[in-house]
Amino acid sequence: MARITKEVLQMLAHDIMLDLQDEELTNLSQEFDVILKQMDLVQKIDTTNVHSMHFPFDLTVDYL
């Protein structure tokens, strides 16, 4: 995945009217790098022959 740069974070912070210092942008950028690495690991999981689940429980609701 593409790396989130400090420039992108600064632009997003400006859009939502936040003023972030350089140290805060560096910390956010590092945190996004960790999240992206974790997402890469999740995407490497083999999900062949796994059926999708819309709701994980067999639940019957009868109100009447």
C-alpha cells in the first residue's frame, strides 16, 4: 500500500481545521505505517474456500 506522507496528513488536517505540529505529523505518519503493515499481513491470509458471512450467528427472532 502507498505510504501516508506528512504532506498528505497536513493537507487532511487543514481540511478539518486542525493545526498539527511537525512532531505530531511525524507520530501520525509512523502510526499509519504500522496500520498499513498490519493490513498487508491481513491481505496475505489465504481465504480460498472460505464462504463469506453476513452475520456470524444463527439467530431466529420471533416477536409474536
